[in-house]
Amino acid sequence: MSFRVVGRLFAAQFLSSAGTSMSTVALAFMVFRLTGSVFHMGGILAVSTLPLVVMSWVGGAVLDRYSARNTMVLTDLARAVLIFAMPFLAERLVALVYVIAGLMGVCTAFFNPGQVKLVAELVDREHLVKANSYLGVSRDGAELLGYLLGGVLVTYVGYTLTFVIDSVSYLLSALLLVGLPRGSVLEGAAPSIWRLLRESPGVLKRLWLHPGLRTNLLFGAIVSAAFMMYVPNSYGLALDVFNRGPAGLAALEVFVAVGLIVGGIIVSRMKLAGDKNRYVFWASLVMGVCLVAVSFSGFFWLSISLLGLAGVFSVAVVVSSVTMYQEAPAVAEKGRMISVRAGFGQLGTAGGFALGGLLGDVVGITQLFLVAGVAAVVLSVLVYAPHRVAARRRARAAWSSAMGEGARRADARRAARQAAEAGPAAAWAVTAEGDTAWASAERQAIEEQP
């Protein structure tokens, strides 16, 4: 990938993220001022993410039919109009914030998977982890700047200007994306959207049959729900529990952003070899412990430092998961694969936002962090343990089979490792009958399990 392409992609990411983080501070302050409740904050966050679940099928089909770059440009333009209207409509009726948040979520359902797919098309396989990490650093660095500016702007000039600036950032991002290559183009006649939509359940089935991808889907839908309960309550933590105002809210976001940047730099120097769900599991455990520690912390700066540390490890979760799907060789289905994974992740995120906002009002903000942290740890173990046990069983069976056939120990170890990991490439070794060699073997292994 050329420097020009990298520069445009990262610059577009930087502008969009900087504006979004400023409007995040403004949105939290505006909603809390208009309603005085974390319930509405959680509800609005849930509404903004729920369309990513509902629209994941459509977004994936669009990305498999049309250019990811062009899709991203159009959604940036739509978001520019929506975010510009946000403050003016909110002051008339708070319910309209839910409508705009939902439409923003629809746009994001097309944009985010499009970005993941475009990176996979423009970056060679061995550099995917580094590219994803650096893209995250660019995004998080922009968010750090945006949160700082957002806190200052909201404090001194109000939240309306913040939304206007975010609108401009989307326009600039769209202009930068226009100059990027289109990415891969399918050969032959382009399939219709309806055909791609009809085939989408088959894509989900193949994802579910793959043990590693299935486990990652569960991490996204279940474990992330527990962890994301803290997000709407983090605003209440700064504004209510510690009474720090917009400056405190901005400081919280800055600490989290710094954690994400540090995490991106660290992960960019890792290969994330082997079972990527292993990295997701251990990172999820650490994040859960951080949330538990926040519940026992009576100090503002210690609490936001712990949330920053959780941000460091969340990068390993995101990059590991994204890279798994980018490495899958099913070019014709990659948009739907990525969108399905995004849909599962946003299902967990939306559920976490809604449940977190509700429980925050019921049990209290501080106790909510304890509930979220314990739930994240327990659910991580419940999701990963069966995957790990099954992987070990496959490895032992492959080792025994290879040694029984007279293979060398090095070859037997390689076979055991491949059987344990059951990588994405094996899952999409499609036969002429539309089945996969791996899927057949996996179904047999599942049937033989006690």
C-alpha cells in the first residue's frame, strides 16, 4: 500500500474521529442537561448502535455488491447532514435525538464494515495487524484531541458549535476518501442485492460452523454487552458521582483515548499468531477486573486511570477480532462476513448500553461498575472455556492420527496446531457442491463429542 493511500485513509479517519469525539462530549452534556438521567444517555447510545445489528445484513450485501470506498463516502455525507441537525432538533424535542441517533447508526452500519473491508483490500495479509493497529492509533489520537477540544468548546461556547464542527469533519473525510482506490472488484456479472441478501444466512451458517469465528461472535454479542454497560455510567461517574462537569467528562475521555493509543502502539508490534480468541479472552479478563476496581475506587483520577488501562487491553480485543475476518479468503462474501461480525458486536454493545443505563439508575453508578466487571469476567470464561477444550481435543486427535500414519513429530505438531486453530482459510475451502471440506470435518467432530 502506497504512502499516499495510507495518508489519505489515516487522515480521513483522523478528521472523522476528532469531530465525533467532540460531539460525544457535547451529546453527553446536552442529554444530561436536558434529562438529568443516565437512562436517556444509555437509551440514546443503544438506539445509535441497534441499527448496526438490524442493518448488518443489508450493509454486508451492499459492500459485496458495490465499492467499499464509495459506500463510505456516501455515508460520510449523510452523517454530516444528520449531526448538523442534532442540536437544533434536540432543543425542540428530546425524542428527536433518538431518531437522529438511529439514523446515524444506520450510516455507521455501512461505514464501519466498509472501512474494515477496504483495509483488507488495500493491505497485504502480513501487514494487517500493523495496519489495523495504526489505524486505531490514528482514530484514538484524533479522539484524544477531540475530547480535549470538546470539553473546552462545550464549557465556553456551548454544544451547538461542537456538532457543527463534527459535521464539517465528515465532509472533509468524504473528500479524502474519494481519492482512495476502489479496492477489489468482483469478476463477471455483478450479483443483485436481493441475491446477496438471500445468500446471507449461508454466510452466517459458515461462520457459526467455524469454531474460532463462532467463539469470536459470542465474545462480541455476550461479553461485550457486559463490558459496555459501563459506558453510559462513565458519564454519570464524571458528572454526578465526582461532580467534575464538562472538564471532568473530557478528562475521562482523554484517559480512555490515551489507553487506546498506547494499546494500539503495543499491539502493532505483536504478531497475534495462533488462536486470536486467546488474546480476546485474556484482554477481556483484565478489562473486567479494571471495572471491578473502579467500583471500589473513591478517587476520580484513579477511576479514570483504571478505565484508561481497560482501554489499553480493549485494543487487543478489537484488532484480534477484526484481523480474523480480514484474513478469511472468501472475497465474494467478505463484506457480509465483516458485517455479520459487526452486527453481533453491536448487538452486544446496544444491549450493554441499554442495560447499563437502566441498571445505573436502579443500583447506582458505582455499583454498576462492580456488576459489569464481574459479569464480563464470568461470561469470558463461559465463552472461551468450551472453545479451548474443543481445540485441545482436535489437536490430540490430529496428533494421534498423524503419528499413527508414521509422520515426523514436527509434521504431527503442525497438524495438531492447524486442527486446534481451524483457521478461516480452511473454513472457506468451498467445494463445487457449495459445502466446505473443513465444515464437514467439523460437523463430524461435533457429532463425535460426548
